[in-house]
Amino acid sequence: MNGVDLLRRENFTPTNANSSIPKKRYCFVGDFHENDVMSPSKAKKLLSIVKAERMSVLDAGATLFKRIQKKGSKEFPVELRAFALILSFYSSKAYEYVRKTFVNCLPHPVTLRKWLVYSC
């Protein structure tokens, strides 16, 4: 699952006999379907995938906060490098905002350019 899978979609459930207004039911794209959880192996596999994705997000956040606390280290972990490069490709203003918000724990844009030059 990625960010696109988390977009909500609206489904209308049938109206109850007591109510004339249909109730809105929100679900997430990629939610479990009945036939997905019929077999225990499918359910376990889906849960392990979701757990792994959430842990990777938590690891990236933990790396960022460790970097803030540790000040002065010049090496950047691979996850932080990837995040910095992707964010700078999407929007330079967003990159500057995140860099300023997290007290310069992300590398300077000149450093990003050096990484790109040396990696080619």
C-alpha cells in the first residue's frame, strides 16, 4: 500500500427502515475485503505487509529525530538521503520548509547537488 491507497472514497449503505436518509460509510481504498480474510494465510500476509510499511515510516521518522538530537554529524543515512532527494525533486520550497522546521537536519541544497553529480 502506498499513499494513493489511503485516499478515502464514499460508499452509501442502504437506508434502514427507521431512516429515510442513507448513511455514509467511509472506507479506505485497499481495505480488506471479505474474500481476502477468509483464509488465515491471506489475512496474515496482508497484516504483515501493512505492518512492514508502517515500521518503515516509523524508522524514517526515528532517524530524523535522532539526527536532530545528535547535531554535528556529517554523514546522512541512506533513508534520509532518499527522503531529501525525493522531497527536493517534488518542490524546492517544501524542502526548504521542512529543512527549516526540523532545524537544518536535512542537508543543504548544494549538498544534494553534489550527491547527484557524484552518483552519475
